[in-house]
Amino acid sequence: MAIETLPAPATRSPRIVGMRCRACGGAQPIGLSYVCPACFGPLEVDYDYAVVGATLTREAIAARAPGIWRYVELLPVDQPPTRGLPVGSTPLLAAERLAPELGLDRLWIKDDTRNPSLSFKDRAVAVAAARAVEFGVEALACASTGNLAGATAAAAAALGLPAYVFIPADLEPAKVDHALAYGATVVPIEGTYDDVNRLCLEVADETGWGFVNINLRPFYAEGSKTLAYEIAESLGWRSPDVVVAPVASGAMFTRVARGFEELVELGLIERRPIRFVGGQATGCAPVATAWAAGTEVIVPVRTPDTIVRSLAIGNPADGSYAVALANGSGGSIEAIDDEVTAVAIRDVARLEGIYPETAGGVTLAAAAAARRRGVIRPGDEVVALLTGNGLKTPDARTLGHGDGIARPGQPGLAPAIRPSLSAFEQWLESGA
Amino acid sequence: MSTVRIPPTLRVATGGAKQVEVPGGTVREVVTELVALHPGLEAQLLAPDGDLNRFVNAFLNDTDVRHLQALDTPVGEGDTLVLLPAMAGG
């Protein structure tokens, strides 16, 4: 939180006015800071939308290369970074086979399982990392429930920065290994994600490292807006009736909404109401609980108990803003049991050929729950955000039974047979 | 006396001190006493109703006080209270 502000070189873009406190509105210069010095509220990036709109047109965007930087005017960097991973421009897929299973008439899947490190976190990290380079931080770091670990480690590798990744010590091994593969230093902490996060707040203060989701958070959070821009562009520059997304801290959920709002303000899409539906795991559902209770006051969950580790944040920073978004848009925040999440993962994989991690299962199940509740109505066009890849949580689809490694006797897995046609035919005749 | 650790954003108000020794038998009393010692902290730490500002999380010996008895949590000799911004992580 050292307040290191940037000089104002001639290359500074006039689109970026500075930072502004969401709570008191106080202005601050762009810097490695995230807290309003006047009221302790969250700092956010402040744009001059007249400058943004002067160059950001549908035609200009169409002429640009794929990836999140095609919307650079709406991102908090002066120029696209010269080095970094190719993030974004993931497909929006018509899920015609899955939709009826969920009770939906029209369902699109935003397939963010296929970003460079296999989750949507690459979007946020790309923006934070671009700023981190400008700030000259010694290392890139994060407090992670898993997906961010891989994203931060990969981005740091691409930029040639050391990475320090702090995780709960009992995190899924696949996610730990993923971060290690990129050369990160992984620091397991004996505690929950919230313990990790609290520690990292203090570490960020003492080290000056660039923690993507702490002292770089005002920039990091902006990266998630690109999900909205891509959805709108994929739909032919319009918004859907409903957006369904997972809710952990609530940052992505709320920034996707802001992304659509920005497109409306810029005249890139027409203003149509969008209902925002969030999904949480029942075993860690502070935002869904607050929504159901009709309050924006979040009661933190001390000990999350769910297979959905990527959403296991008991003390969500943007939780109250997420409740406000659901309420204000006519949406909902649904709590999903792990068994239901596992079924949803299996269903989308077998019906659509898309294999999401646990949060994706929660999201699809939340769409079905919102349909049953009447928040999603017949004929609605629904976009569900599948934000991480199933290879990161290989035991989830069997709900924690086994380790995700295929073994004899598992449904769908034939016994090993001799490499002869007769052996194959014998097996096939046995009922396969 | 307990120790209150002060994050960098608040150190202007404490004259640069990273930690402050503060008397008080509960979290509420410690925070009240801290603000009395360093009045510049009031706008950042306290809501108009005297409770902690919604953007401040308080941790007693590394445990979120909302998991204890919130502002009424007893504070003992040698305990450490950490005040941190709520808007982080995820």
C-alpha cells in the first residue's frame, strides 16, 4: 500500500482521469494503492468516457486483433502491454443440448475454461500485471483460491517477474502443481482463504510486492469487464436477458454488470434490462445468505465446507455490492449444494463437450435454480459464465470420491483388453 | 495494554507509527481509545453511529472479530489488534 504514484509522462492517456473512492468520491492519482486515505473505502479507476468514446467504435473494435486489448480504451492502462499472454476472445457457445436439462429455452455458454492458464482470472491478471510493470514492482503476488495462482504465475513467467502465490495449504493439488509449473514460489498457509488474504494484506504492506488482488486490485478488477464486452460483441452488439456468474468476492459479478453499463453509456449497445444471477456453494454462501435474508450486510463464513474451492471466500470484499446488483436488476444469488454442482459439471461435459471446474457447475445449477424461482422466465436468453477448466478440479465431477484419476470399474471405462479384434469383439458382446 | 497494528494508509494520522500501545478491555474500547489518541483516525475508522466503518476489518490475534463477539470482544494484556481494509482479495 505504499503510495507510489506515477509521474505524468507525455504518453499518459487522457482517458484515465485517475482513481476515485467508490464510497466518498474522493480523487487520488493513479498508484499502487487501493484504499481511500480519507475514508478507507475502495479506490476505483476513473475514466473520461468522452475520450473513450472518441475512438472506441464497433468498427474500430472489429478491425483489431482478438483478445482483451481490443477494448483497451475501457481498461486502465495507457497502452496495451508490449508483452503478455493472449487472453480473452473466448467463444460464446449455444448450449442447445444442455438448456432443456436446466429448464432454459435459450442458453449461451461463455467458455472461459480456455484462457492461457485455463480460467477467467487471466483477464484480471493481464491488466494488473501491465500496471505492475509500470509501477516497477519487484515481484507479482496474489492470495488465491486456486485459479488466480495459475494466472498470476503464468503472467509473471511471461513478464520475467518472480511470482509469490499464497494459497490455503489444503488446496487442490492440481492447482498447486499448475502454479509450480510456471516457476512460481507457492506459499501454503495453514488456514482458510480468508486467513491467506488477511496475511497477504500485511505482506503487501511490508514487501511492496504487487499483489494483483490487493494493492493492484483497482486495476485487476477492471479486467473482468472484458467478459461483458466480449459477450455483447459475440451477440452482435446487444445484451442478453440474464447473465449467470459465480460469486466468490463478488468483484467479477459486479464488474461484468459495469461492463455492460459502460457499453450502453458509449452507445455501443441499446439499454435493455439485464438480470444478474449469482451462484455460490451452499457450504460457503455468505452472499446468497444475505440476499435471501433481504440484507446487504454480509455475515462472514468462518469455515467454508465445500468442494467448490474457487468460490470458498467467507469474507467477500464485494459481497454487499453483489447483493445490491442482484436486487437492483431483478436477479438472485443462488446457493448450490455440492452434489448438484457435480451433476451440472457432468451434464455440461457430456452434453456440450465443455468441461468446467466447480464454479462452472455452480453457475449452471444457479441458472436452473433461478429458472425454478421465476427469476429466469420462459423465452429468456441466458448467458452463463464458465470461468475455469475442469482439469483443475479433477475429482469434483465424482464429488470427491477418488482422486480424479480414471481407474478400472469407473463408469464408462472399459477394462484393459488385449490388442486383438477378437478380444475387442468379446468385450463388446459382453455388454460393453 | 494491547498493541494495535496500523496499516500504511492510516500512518499519517499516527505520525508514522506502525503500531500503537492502547488500553481498553474490549475491541470497542481499544478503538475508541485509539481514536482519542489519534483523532485523525476517526473519519477512516468509525461510521457515524460509532461502529467500525464498513470498509474496516478488525482482527484480534489474527481472528476476524466478527467471528468472536465483534466490538464487544474482550481484549487482554498483550493481545494484538490489526485493522485492515475490507476491500481486498477474490
